[in-house]
Amino acid sequence: MIRRTLMRRAYNSGRWEKARNYARKIVSKPKEEKLARSVIIRSYWNQGNYSMVLELNQKWDGEFDYLLEQKSSTSDQFGPDGDRIFPQRVVAWHSNQPSPGDTYIEYDETNVCNNFLQEGERVWMRHPHGWTFWDMPLGFSLKKTHPDLLKLTAEILLYPWYPNSRGKSKGSRRKGKQPSLSFSAGTDSTAACIIMPENTILGYHRRSVKSTLDHRNADTLLEHLKGNGRNVIDVISNHELIRTYHGKQIGFSSDFACATHLILLADMYDIGAIAFGMPIDNSYLWKGRLYRDFGEGEFFQYWSGRFESAGLDLLLPIAGISEAGALKICKQSPLIDLMNSCLRGDGKSGCGDCWKCFHKNGPLGRSFNIEAREIQTFLNRIPMPTAMHALWAIQTMDLSRKAPQHLTPMLERDLSWWSQFYPPSEKIIPIRWREEILQKITSLLGIMKEPYQLEQVNLYDETRK
Ligand SMILES: [Zn+2]
């Protein structure tokens, strides 16, 4: 009995080897066999040791076939009883998160505005698993923030798991005058920054928890922009942890989560538009490889209306520009020397071994190693990630001969149109920002000609449901 408890405790805290040791001592007892076997094989699986998983599953007559069908990775792990088990790093994140000093409130799913409170410059939001926070600039007042902005923030962060958080707004917030941009300092958002009005507020989201993400490359660019009089707002938050409670890796809950700080600050800065650096690869192409009419699609229709009801224009200034076009825009700006999309760089250059170094740094003439494991893995994957752009990068860098054979037919066509602007995308830019943005785009990029080859893109012969 004691061994069983110790085994379970070791397993639940991610001490896989210890858990296996206890399990081996009781696995021959008929009453304990089932649970002990489960602990042994799952602990190997959690460690990513698939050969042991295969071997044991065979030995135990396929009792754990279902494990082999589950996606690998550190994300979804369940205990011997089906409870979710978090990797140790995630457990450490969860247990080190702050919470408001004296206040305790339960999560309110009927009125999500009740989940927000302010202490000093820190804004808290209660969610079903804990608290998330933003450290706001001096002078922020939650009381003076329109409830529609709070509702939109909560929806964006929670709807993937809590459909009830999808709510209507009163629609009484008056649109502000200021444009703003969710700015990550990468190529796409820098291209958006270049083609937007000079007075655009650049909102940088800074992850509060330590992870493999390195902010140094971004900091170089942010400091430069601040020095040049650009309005940069830098907000620290831990909201990327929300999805880790649902077995996902740290990151944004949904597409617009990277701008929740700007949404909350909209009244303080009189913001009337929030822009995102979303290129063609994610707008008019589905998964970067199949054309769709983005403006008419459900995603854009829903979210542009949803932002509108909170007194905000949803602005996608580079929706008609590919990643290649974004690179071209940045290349014509002095900012290019301060930019690096690599998330593993040292603040000066990229690592040279990652996918971003291949398809973003490579076409800029920066060095990378085509034999690097990550680059080879992605090139050989079917479908290839960011496929259309990667094909263009291969062709532009004259690397077709080094590309995997299955890509050859796709590389036979001239792909130079891919770096040009797609005119039909004009209509999704809200009218009050349209002219200025289009003027900048056409001064920096060529324009795609009809019939648009973009509309023919279907790299893997797929049909969308
Ligand atoms: Zn890199």
C-alpha cells in the first residue's frame, strides 16, 4: 500500500525513474499489476523514450496501443488515473505565480468584468485556474476602462476552453483616434509598423516567466525605436500561462491574445484601431498553402465585428503582403540591421540552425546551415510548414537542387509574384486608415497582376471543409 502511494506521488510530481522503481517492486502482484504497468510505460512515454514504450507494449500484448496513437510531446500527459500531469517546468511556473494581496474572488462566468481588479499599476484577471496579470504604465485606471474592453480581453484569452466567455458588448464605446500595433519586433510586425502612420502606438508584450524565448533581439529594436521618438509601450504579463493549464505549451491563448494589453489600454491612450502583423501566409492562405477568400471568411467576419463592438477597428495592414513582401519592406528600411527574427539569437545575430534563420534570415543574405536538424526536418515534412513562403525562399536563394525531391514540381514555376502586394486585400483595411497605408505599400512593393496566381495556390491538392 505504501509503495503504491510512493509510486503515485513520484509519478505525479514527474520523477519518472523513481516512480518506475516503485512500480517494478509491485508489478508482479496481481492486484497492483495494472496500475504499475501503466506507471512504467507512461513514465517512459513522458520521457519521450518510444523504443521502451514499443518494447513494453509488445511484451504486454498491446495493452497500451492507445498510447502509441497519442501525439508525442511534453504537452498532453495524463496520470495512471487519467488526471492531467504537468511537466515539472510547468508545475514550477504554476506554483510561482503571484496573486492579489488581500483579495480573493471566485471566477465569475456570467459577468466576466467582475474578474478584473487593480492593485497599483498591476491589473489582475481571475480565470478558472488562477490569476493572470499585466503591469500597466503609470496612470492606468481600471475604473476608467470601458467594460467592453474587459469583455473582449476575457473572450480572447478564455474562449478556446470556456465558450461562455464569448459575449456581446454594449457597443457604447466611442472609437478613439489613435492607431496601435501589436508589435513583436519580428519581420511581419516591423513591416506593419513601417507602413502604418508615424504616430502608431507600438505595444510590446513581454512574457513574465523565464523560458527559452529570448527578448534580447527584440530589445535592440525597441530601444532604437524609443530613441527615435516612437511611442513604444512595453507591458509585462503572464497570460501565456493560461493555456498551460489545458495541456498546451506556453503561448497565446488565441490569435489576438498578443494585443490584450493594448485592448486594456485603449481608453487610456484613446486607441481606435489595433493592428496585427498577419501576412498573406495566415490570411488569404490557409495554413500557408491553400488559397481562401479571407475577407468573406468566418474568422475575419466574426472578429472584425467583435472588435468593432468594443469601439476598435481590427486592422490587418499586411494581410495582402506575404512574409516575403514583409522582408522586402524591412530590407528597404534602416531598421533591418537591428532586426532578427531568430528567437534563439544572442541579441546580435541568429542561431543559424532554426527554421526562422532559414526562411527569414536566409533571404536577407544572412548565414544559416541548411544541414541543421530543424531545417532538414521541416524541409522534409509533408506538408512543409509555411510551405508557400519556404518554396519562395528556396527559389530566391537558388537552393532548389538541395531541396527534397517532392518539392521539385512546385519549384519549377516562377514564384517572384509572391513578394508583391495582393490588391483585393484593400477592402479589409478600414476606410479611415486605407489611403495612407496603401500609399506606403505601393511605394515599397510591386503589385500582383491579374489573374492572381495567389488565388490558384493549392500546394498539396487539398479541399477545405
Ligand atoms: Zn535561429
